[in-house]
Amino acid sequence: MKSHQKGQGAQINPDNRFFEQRKERIGEYLDYLEAEGEQESNDTKFVEVFPKTIVNKVPSPDVGMDWSMNPYQGCEHGCSYCYARNTHEYWGYSAGIDFERTILVKKNSPQLLEEKLLSKNWKAATIVMSGNTDCYQPAERRFQITRQCLEVFWKYRHPVGIITKNALIQRDLDIIEKLASENLIMVVVSVTTLDEDLRRVMEPRTASAARRLQTIEKLTKAGVPVMAMIAPIIPGLNSHEVFDLMNAVKEAGAVDAGYTMVRLNGQIGDIFSDWVQRTHPDRAEKILNHIKSAHHGQLNDNEFGRRMKGEGKMAEQIRDSFKLAKRKAFGETKRITLNTNLHDQYKSGQFTLF
């Protein structure tokens, strides 16, 4: 049986598909630290990069956002299933261990964001932080780029969405409360499992489920609309938790909930397959076959409209369970819409005084 290295999700560093030769960046992580996603590993390498733009148009019609920005590339959370792993290859790294141990830090993000918001052609529309990697991953404790960006959003009264699975967002409640007072912010908290043994190996450097639920509660009390994402649902791993997860996020104060089906595109298929064989050897093949059954016999799926929820009996069972659990917990829900009317005044400097 393959051994499992604690404190990291990926256990392998597959070759970068875009480079014939590359130096392997394999080393041992520190032993798992139950840090609730708030400490950094001394083995993590931070590389400063200086992109020319930070706000990206999202072409996908099925992810629920039009614009996104990511202050960090790579993510220390180390989630074994993370769809963002493949993007690390475009920077010359591996989607495996490199993704969670070599973090690219976009220090000029706040300046680039301000330039975008002041652009003559820009019309206010919600920009989602963490469309790719978590803006509150452990690196944020050191660099505080996300906090600086929130200050820019507040300065120009511009709507912002945040997706995170880290309790570090509580640090910025002072700014978040101000944004919420003008209906300028919503937060999506990802809660994947209530099973801490599973969370520790599947999402090794994220906040515990208890801390995430506490985060939902604190944000809600601060007047922030919070949606929970029960995602990804992995048949055979956390699919049986749908009802318990739904009740837990509702009790914590979430106003809505969504889900996605796991899909393992590109190198993630090999990374996750290796991970599940190490951590759940007795049922690894069953789990992988369940995933394949939801994606036409494949681990991956790129088809818009189908890829996020899957197809087939397994996908239908999960979809029906989710709908029933959501109806029982939430009843009818309304789409969260943010205020886009203030930005033009603050952009031009013509503030309305009361």
C-alpha cells in the first residue's frame, strides 16, 4: 500500500505537460499542522510576479460569475481534487505538489484593481475574488493582498464577491461590514465535509468544518449575505453527507446553497487517483468508478452545462438528494444581487452627501 504524506493533498508531482524536461520539485512537507488554514509551511516557496491585469472576464456560462480576480496563483490549502491545479502548468510548474508549495504572489493586485475600477470603459459589475485559487489561503496572512483589494472596493463603492474555505476572512470583518452596509459584498463559503478525518487528508490545510460554520455565523451577524457551496460532491466520499451539510450551513445562517459534482480534468485525474488509492485503498476503485459513471465513463468533462453537475444515474441521485435537502432546509431562495449604483459617483469623485 502506498504511504500518505500528511499535510499535503497531492502526493505526486507529475511532469508539466507543456515542458519536455523540468526539474522535479519534490521535498517533504512539514508534518500536518492543525492550523485551521492560518499557518504557512516553512517549505512553501513564494514567488513575486507582476501581471499587467488582474480582473479577468469569465467566459464559462456555468460558473455563476462574469468577472474574477486572483491575488495568488497556486494554493497552500492543497485540496486533492482542486480544478485550479492545471493552471499552475501555464507558469512552468507541476499541477501536483508544486501547486501547493510554490505560490505566485501578485503584489500589484490592489494597484491593478484600482486602475480597472477607474477605467473610463468600466461599468460596475460584481468581481469575484477566488474564481481560481482561494484569496484567503494561508499566504494572505503574510501578504494581506486581499485586504488591500477590499479597501479599494470600499474606496470606490464597488461590488465584490468572495469564495473561500478559510476562516481568515474573519480578520477583515471591519472592512466587510462597511461593504455590507451598502450591499456591496456577498461571500460564498465552501463546506465540503463534516468529517474531520476526511477533511484532514482531502483538504489538509483548510479551516475545519466547525471554523467554516463559525465563519458563516459571524459574517451573517455582520449583515453579510452568505451562500454555502457543498462542493465538490464526490460520490462514495462525501455524497452521503448532503442532508447533514445542508442543515449545518442553514443553521449557521447561510441564505442559500449550491453544489458541483467533482470532475478531474487534466493532471488532476492522476493526482486524485493516486491520492484516493493512498488514503482509501479499500474503496478507491469504487470511488473512481462512481465519478466516471457521472461523466460518461471518464474522470473529466469539459462540456458546458453538463460538466458541473454530471449526467447519469449517479449524478441524478445526487441532484435529487441536493434538491430535497435544500427544499427542506431553505424552502424558496432568492438570488443575491449587489449594488452597482454607487460606483459611478465615487469613480468620478462626485459623492452624494446626506
